[in-house]
Amino acid sequence: MTGASARPWLMLVTDRRLVAAGDLVAAVRAAVAAGVDLVQLREKDLDDGSLERLAQALLAAVGPWARLLINGRSELALQLGEPVGLHLPEHQPLPPRRPGFWGRSVHSPQAAAAAARQGARYLVAGPVYPTSSKPGA
């Protein structure tokens, strides 16, 4: 996946605890085959080594058909190299070194404008509806 897109991108955000039979790699492979463009690896509880091993497996699973994004860990995204990108939560500071392809979650028009000024390639807006993962949001 390269270049600008004239259509919205479909992003899958991982949570390995929700995958039946525990095979996140197979679930991601199937999602990409069904049209997912971006896969955000969001496994905040994993240590760096475990996250890197999972990222390598997912990178092979997405192949050239989708882009893998690492949530919040810019050094790992840089270490994995192109085409891996970086996803930043709204309040995480922009790291001085980051991949060329990065984006951010935003929760207000002001945050969206700030991210666009910083050079974000995409924005994830939300939550729009109540969510059990972010009570009160």
C-alpha cells in the first residue's frame, strides 16, 4: 500500500485476547485478504521482545497488501523499518524520530488540526459511541 488514497482506509486494531483460538496472525491475514488496509498492533501489555516477535509475524502476514502500524513505540517502528508505520495516541508527544508514515488518534477538532499541522498521514477519530474500553468517553 503506497501513495495517497482517494478512499478511506480500513484499519484493524489488534487485541489478541479477543481472537478465537488465539491465532492473531491468522485473523490478521484473513482481515487483510478481506480488504483491511492498515493493521495497528496495539498490544500494550507485551514487553518489547514479545511485541517485536509478534510484529515480525504480522509483517509477514500483511505482506504488500496492507501496512503494519506499531502503537506508541516509535523505536520499534523505526527498527522494523519501511513499510512499518507508527500510530500515536492523542496525548503522546510526537517523538523526534519516527517513520515517514504515522498517524494519531484524536478526540476533538482541535487535536485533529494539530496532528495535521504536525504531518500526520491519517487520523483516527473517536470514540464516537460509548465504549467499554474507555468508560465515560
